[in-house]
Amino acid sequence: SAVWGIATCRKMRGEIEAARSAGLRLLALAESTDDPRPMVHALDLLSSIAFFQGRFVDCLALNARIDGLSDDGPDDAWLSRSLEDVRVTAQAYCAIAEWHLGDGAKAVEWLDDPKIGAHTLAAANSKLVDRGNFRTLALETALRAYVAAQQLDKVKQAMGDLEKAESA
């Protein structure tokens, strides 16, 4: 959609309020259809904008709306590869948001989700995290969350996964 492109471009240029305004227009358009895909893109866009604005509670609430569209994760038939990428990234943002809100245990839940958790996928060498430095970001986020949640066995695992990823 052109509106998604405009909103994404404005977000990348740092024009956050203009991006948010376009994202809200996109959400209104998405809500007028029966197709969940535009809704996922609109909610994800608004969730990431909320994250970058430091509105972590809003970020999590928007992501919860996405989760309400599907309970099965990336295996849903309607979920394209681009939407799988969106969901994995959103899970990582939610983990970071929970960490910033002081809930390391909740951050760990996001990261260790068995189907779409960023650390789960990074540790399993999934192609879903093979984008730029996303694998490293997922592993660093997991390390912070495990330290915050005082899960020392997982700290060691995350350190090992991070060392393997950095040497590859």
C-alpha cells in the first residue's frame, strides 16, 4: 500500500509524528477490510513507532492486537514470509519494551516463544533472523533479559550463542 510506504519512509527519516499519522490512516484502511494482512502491517508499524517514541506500554498493546489475529504463529496459512519477518521483529521489540519496563521475566517469555521467539529462532539458526545484524540483536536482547530475570543458565546459553554468531 502507498500509505504504508509513506509511513515507513517517514519513520526511517525520523519524522515520527508524520509516520504515526500515516500509520493511523493505514490502520483505518485496514480495519475496513476482512483481510488480516494489512491489519498486521498497520499494527506492526504503529507498534514500532510507539517503541521508538519510548511508549512501551502502547507498543505492547498494539502487538497484543496483532496476536489476537492469530494464535498459531508463523505457520498460519495466510501469513506470508514478509509477515513472518514482521512478527519476529515485533516479538523482539516487545521483549526490549518489557526489559525497559523492568520485567525481565516477561521479556524472556517473548524471546523464548517456541514458534516465533527471536532467541528461539536465532539459537536454531532460522532464516527468519538472517537479516543484517538481527541475529546479533536478538541474542544481545536475550542476554540482557536473562540477566535481568536472573536466569544464569540461560545467560550462559545466550553468551555461547552470541559467540558462535559473532564468529560466523
